Amino acid sequence: MTVRRKTLALAAALAGLALVGPAIGPPPGPPSLAQGAAGLLAPGTRVSELPLEGGGIVRALEIRVRDGTLSVRGPRGWREVPGARPAGGVQVRRVWLGTDRQGRDVLGRTLAGARTSMFVALVATAVAAVVGTAIGLLRGLGGRPADAGAGLIANGALAIPRLLAVLALGTALRGSVWGVALTIGITSWMGLSRLVRDTTRGFLASTAAEGVRAIGGGRRDLVLRHLPTALSGVLAAALPLAWGEAMVLEATLSFLGIGAGATHDSWGTLIADARRLLPAAWWMAAAPGLLLCLAVYAAHRVAAAEPPR
């Protein structure tokens, strides 16, 4: 298998993780009613789970129900859980990536976080692609006045410190998945617009464009039929990089508590939850951190891969 195919396989695996992982993996679930009996369990620990009436669960190393009394065993021994009304039988399984402080399954939270993080990055990349391509084409095709006006807008946006803009907009739209995606997207289009502008101008002045004109092709043919081919290579390299950058920005905002992770699990939220527990509960940050690195690595490899001939 070539490097390009391995990279595409990795990217496809990560995309599949985001799409179907939350459906086939363990549910992240609400915090366990008996948090002390299931909190910070190491990866591979066997746990017992009991659903409750009205929703919620009890998760512990061991659960016993006798004469209407629910008892749980945690790392510190047995204790009773008052007011719990079981809605089913006790189920035993393993938490392959351990649990967090509230007894939630880290694997389930990681899979749910994959969907949130990748969705935000995908929407942000789409917004940046649409805005950047539109302004780049306007600059490349519209002549000097349009180039100067749109260029002034792009340069003005670049003059604003990006991190400051992302933090300000992220705080205003705190907790909204769509809001965070739009925040990242509208602060990420400037470089792409310049690439599209330069590629467009370079194509119109190229020998290929002269050849099209020589056989009777007009400006409409150049723009609608031949320019998209010239832009496809630029976009194929630029968009994966923008997606990887959006992943890092979303994780940064969620780590700071102002991203999509404020109301949804995301990889940045999981890493933030683990920062005060390292190195004792290393597993809480290991899985989301590793997957984030793999996602960004795959994006860079896809961008650098040569297209098939």
C-alpha cells in the first residue's frame, strides 16, 4: 500500500469514527449516580451498570440489589445509594478507556467528541472555502478596482490578531456548535482568497489560456470550463490544511471552555477535564489527544499527497 493510500485510509477511518462511532460505541451517558464508585477507573476495568427509572445510571465496580436496597462497591469499599429505583437488571462490561471523575465512559465521550470536533471543523472549512473562493475570484476576475477593494477587506481582516478575534467571537457564541464553526470559518478565509486570486490571475496570463483564446474560446469558456480545473489543485491542497487548522482551533476553544465543548463533548473538552489529573489519570487525555494529532497529521498528508495520474 502506497503512502497516499495509507493516508487516505487513515482519513477515511477517522471520518468513519466520527460518523458511526457514537452509534456503535458505548454511550457517554450522564454522570453515574454513584460517582465515587466509578470515578477514575483505569482502562480495561470491569464495571457493573444499572439503569434507573426516569433516566440515569449507576455505574460501579460491583452492584447489589437486595430488599429494595441498592449497594455499590467502589475503590473505597461498599456503600448504599439512597433513593435509587432500578429500571432493569445489572449489566457487566469493560470500560476500555477507563472513566472520568464523574464515572462517565471515556471511550463513549471520545467517540461523541469525534463527531463534534470533526463536524465543527468541516463546517468551518466549508465557510472559509466559500468566502475565500468568492473573494479570491472577485479579485482575480474583477479588474483593479475590485482587486483593490476586496484586497483591502482581506488585509484588514488579516490585520486583526486571529486568536483575539476567535476568542472574542467564541465567547459571544459560547456553547453553540454552529456558532463556533462560523467563528472559525469567518476568521480562516483570507489566505485561501489570496491563493485563489493568484491562481486565477496566473491562469488567465498562462499559455494554456492563450491557447484557448487562439481556438476561439472567450472569457466565459475560460472562467466556466478551464479555470475550475486550474483551481482544483490549489483547493485540494489548501482545504485539508484548513480543516486540520480548524480542528486545532476548535480544540483550543473547547479547552478554554468557550467552544462547542461547553455544551457537547469534544476532544478539547476531554483534554481540559484531564489537565488537573495528570499523570494519575493519563487515560482521560491520551485518547482524545492522540486522535487529534492523527486527524491533523492525516490532513497534512492528504494535502501533500500527489493526485492519482
